[in-house]
Amino acid sequence: MWKSIFKGNGIIALILSVCLFFGVSSPVFALGGTQPTLNEPAPEFSLPSNDGDGKVALDDFRGKWVVVYFYPQDFTPGCTLEAQRFQRDLLEYEKRNTQIVGISVDDVQSHEDFCDAESLKFPLLADTDGRVSKAYGSWLSGRSLRHTYIVNPDGLLVATFLGVRPVIHSQEVLAKLDELQGIQG
């Protein structure tokens, strides 16, 4: 899989492969493009969802916290683990008035199959042309990068996670939400 993702990117592929192997979160992952600015309005989106109810927009969640996570591909080991962890912790997110939204370039049917297979109860959105991934600086070689963004109830981008480690990421996001919301642990 990595061969097809990094084909033709030489040194970038080598650096990213080493970082991925060692689980390093690094500014190298910002290679996906220009990151949106913190404490500014988050890039808007409206994308088809796995739930079959048409499009889901960031604006649909105004008044809630939103975790927008980008991931490379349905059914791959890291992406599956990350989705499972968000699903496992879904009640904790709900307690924090937070909506989880996953975005990748996979189509709606792939997202439906993935949600069914993993019993996911949050929307996965199909960014098949990569437009939204690019707007969030989460794009490299035709795939979304593993980046996560927290948007506050007013629509401002308040936190960014680049090059995340799927096994611990959901807990990191919950801890950041607690910090942002002033919740004592």
C-alpha cells in the first residue's frame, strides 16, 4: 500500500516512512499542505455521508464541538483501529457535546460497508476529489493524511493533531477537549 501512496515522492516517502514506523508526530506531516489557522473559522465543508441522508456540513453541528478526523482509507489496519477507538469512546464525546466526523477519499458505499463492519455510529464523509482534505492541509499523493482538527461550537478551529498514532489518538483528543472545555480530570 505505501508503495502506491508514495510512488514518485523519493525523499518525502523515506522521511514519512521512518516517522510512521517509529510513531513520530512531526511537522513533516504538514507536507500535506498549508494548515488552517488556529482560532479562525474552520474550513467549511458539505460532503456525502455514509448514512444515505444526503450531505453533511460542518455548519450542521453549530453549537457543538466537532472532531474532524481525516484518514487514508477504509479497512486498512491503522484506519480501522482509529475508527474503533473513536467508536469505543463515543459516549465520552457525547458527554462533552462533541460530534465525531471522519473524512477520507473513499466513496459513500465504502464508508457504508466500513461502518457496517465496524459498527460505527458516527458519520464518515466521502471527499472523493480531495477538495476538503486539501482545504485542511491533509492531502498527499491522492490520499487524506491522518490529521485531526477540533472545531469549537462557534465554528473556530481550536486544535490540530498531525501524524497521529491510532492506538492512543482518541484518548489524546478527549484530553484536549477536557483542556479546551475546562473540565477537571
